[in-house]
Amino acid sequence: MTHHENSGESPEGKIGVDPAQYPADAWELLSPSMTEARRERLLRAANNRTGQIRLVVQDIHHPHNVSACLRSAEAFGVADVDVVCLKEKFRPSTVAKGVADWLRIHKFDSIDACVAHLRAKGYVLAAGYPDAKVSMFDLPVDRPVAVVFGNEHEGVAREWRDHIDIPFTIPMVGLVESLNISVSAAVTLNQLTRKARQELGDGRYLLPEAERNALLSAWACRQLRSWETQIENLRARRIP
């Protein structure tokens, strides 16, 4: 059983960013050479990242749906995405690989391993089911929430049922009875991140400063092919 904890590496290539792989002072050293617009954009993104809400996906088949889910997570400030691969390989499109550079992606080859990881971090597990009684709008956010989505054809796997704390439904008033997985993920993450920030306040909602700084350093390095050499040179210049 393998758990690729935020490794940035997978059999399909480097997916996601692992701040632990990069020097803590990388942002301080590299950011002065960025344009002001670029620097401010990265700062704004890091300063709005949250660990209170996270996305869990399993066996998504179509690469464009992987891409859309990752884009939604990034757009709404979600720092972490958990990927469970039982039947399908994690096959993000080229676009998704670019988006993944801004996300901490954790890969698992079993549901139990993913659940254990989330439980250890204090997460409540929620998943969408058509027959659920709880509306997405009523999901509690007083504790960290991991939102689980299954693949396009089967939805959330039966094996998740015993682990889900809060089954919920996305209210719809039209004639359609379901939404595409990427749309479901987008509307749910939008609702939960907004609600959590309003109810918890920035102090509890946002990532701790140390994690935000680590993300900035990782992002700065991931944009450069020769970041190691550049950092060595910049450090050498600082030595009296």
C-alpha cells in the first residue's frame, strides 16, 4: 500500500507541489527579481489559502474533469487535494499539470489510507449523494471539512459510506437531476470556502503564516529551471 504524501512525484510524473522540498528562504531570495505584478499575485494567492476545506477525488476518468476540479480548488483558495487511485490512474491534462504547481496534492492507493490521513488531521468527511437530507448550504464548517467526489460514472464509491460523516445534496430546482463532477466540486467548494471564512474569520480559516511562506518559496522555485543555482549565487552574495 503506497501513500505518496505530497511527494510531487508519481508514476505519471511530477504532480503537485511539496513545500518541504524547497529552501525556506527561497521566496526572500527569488522574489525581488520578479515583476511587482507577479510578486503581488503570488502573495495574494498565498495569503488567501486555506486548509479548513479540502477536496478529495477518486478515480476521475477524463483528464479534462481532473483539470476542472484542480482549477476550482485553486481558484477558491483550497490548499490541498487528495487523490485516491483504485481503478483509474491520475491523468491530469497538460493544463491541469500547470494548475497543480500551485496545489499540495496527496496521492493514495486505498480509501482507508486516505481516510486515516484525513482523520489524523482532524477532518470531517462530507460527500454528495442525491438522496441525502442535508443541503450543501447547511454543511457545518466549525471543523475542517474534506469534501469527497467519486468518478463520472459511479459517483462516490460504496466503500466510502462507512467513513462519511455528513452526506449532503446540492439543491437543484430545474429538470436535471445531477451535475458533472467538476461542476459539483466547483459549486460546493465555492459555498464552503465562503461560509467557512465568514464564520471562522481569517485567523482560523487561513493557513498559518509559516505554511503560507513555505508555499511562496515552493512556488518561486517551481517557476525556475535552475533555482538551485540561482539560490546558491544569491546566498554567496550575502556572505560578508
